[in-house]
Amino acid sequence: MRWSGEACWIPLGALDLGLGPENATSFPAPGQILLYPGGVSETEILLAYGAVRFASKVGQLAGNHFLTIVDGLDQLRPLGELVLWHGAQEIEFSRA
């Protein structure tokens, strides 16, 4: 993500989930997934794979940390670089 550092994001546009800030952070650790419920910028999901300061062109944002990847962290950087250099990739969230 060009504003935030080493992160991938899923834009959700004007989707209104009726959520406000909860456990919000601007500095997720690698493997942490944030939901930004909208407001200053569009609704989005952010996946950190390295150093991140979550922001948009209007300034710093804080997203709700709702999920942490704990297995396969060594695969996050290659995933992030794949997205950076080759564009959007398919993703699926499921319960193990």
C-alpha cells in the first residue's frame, strides 16, 4: 500500500458496516489484519506484512485489529511483494 508501508489492502468502497473504532491501531505488526470501517477514507481491510503506519492521502488512519495470522508468517513478505509487483490476488478467509 503506497501510503502505509508494507501492507496489502482490500478496498471495500462505501460499504457501511455500522462499526466504529474498537481496538484501533495505526501501527499493526506483521500478520495483523485491520478493518477500517470508513469515515475519512473508504472502508477497507489491511494486511500488514512488514513495517506499517496506516494512512491515506488525507493523513493517518486507525483500523480495528480483528484477526492475527499466526502460522506461515514467513510467507507474508513473499505474498506482499507478489501483490506489490503483480497486482491483486485472490484471498479467502476461513476458519481452521
